[in-house]
Amino acid sequence: TSQPLVLTFGAATKLALKTEAAGFVNRTNFAPQPIVQIEDDYGNVVTTRTDAITVSLSGATLTGADSDGTKTINAELGEAAFTGLGVQGKVTEAKKKLTFTAFGLTSVEQEFTLLHGAATHVTLEVSTTAGSGDVLSKQPIVRVLDADENPVITGADSTRTATISIDAASVSAGVELGGTKTLQASAGVADFAGKDLK
């Protein structure tokens, strides 16, 4: 007579990402949040394991982490679902990297590119001196930035209209600003070159 064969998982050897983190926007939480599984050599989830799994981030700050910059939670039924994690840092060409570790198990990593966050302020580049009636030798450049000085190059904020003005004290003193004083930004930059501000 034949007997049914029940296949079960083997010994736990590694971590794997069931759900990768996404939504890598500066100063926002990941969406979705990462979910890590404890697996055997063949990719079966070892549902009896409750190991402590730690996530760390290189190249930026892991928000929602503990004071040491990492976050550790215990797996349930071989699975660890992280919550409240996000990223804060500088937008660079170099990728950031999430690393998930557990004692005695092979770690798993996820690389990503950080995107700028919401616009919070602008910067102004302009020459500081010019004679009366003279065109500024360096015309103003206005840049739209997020809270960490990252250029805001996409979205509605990247095409806002920049307006150049002078302070009230200068106006009271009879100072006037000539030339084109408003310009719509493109990719977060409003460059007044050729607008003859003076």
C-alpha cells in the first residue's frame, strides 16, 4: 500500500524579502513596508522560527529606527513585517542599501535610489553689487529645494513661478528693480539669465 508523503520545510539558512520596500521619497515612510521571511535552502518558509531580524540602512538615515539607527523585530511564523520605516538623506547618484540580518542566517539586501521630498524653500544666487541702472553681472538663479537641500526637479513645485523683489527699506530709499522680475521654474530652477535685471 502507498502512504501519502508530507513535505515540510528544512533547516533555516537564510533571509529573503517577501515584500520589498518601495516609495523611496525623502522624509516619507516606505510604501509598502518590507516583509522578511526565514527560509530553508529551497525557499520554503520555516514557520517555526521567531528569530530577531534587524534592518539597517547605509547611505542615508533610517527613520522610524531606534537610537542606534537600526530596527529589530521578532519574526512570527517565520515572517517579520516591519512598520513605520522611512528614509531621510541627500539625493546622490550612489544607491542607498537596506540590509536585513539575523544571527546564524544569510542576510538579504535591497538597493534603491532616493528621490527628493516635498519642496520647503528656495535659494537665490545673485551678484551682490551693481551700479545704478546697470544690469546685474550675474543674473539671479532661484532653486527649489526640499528640507534637506535636495533639488526638487519633478512635480508641481518644480515649475512654480519665481518672483524677484527688493526689501521694504530699499524701496523706501528709492531703489527700484528693473527688468523681468518673474519667471516660471523648470526642473526646479528659475534662471533669469538674459532677463536684464538691474
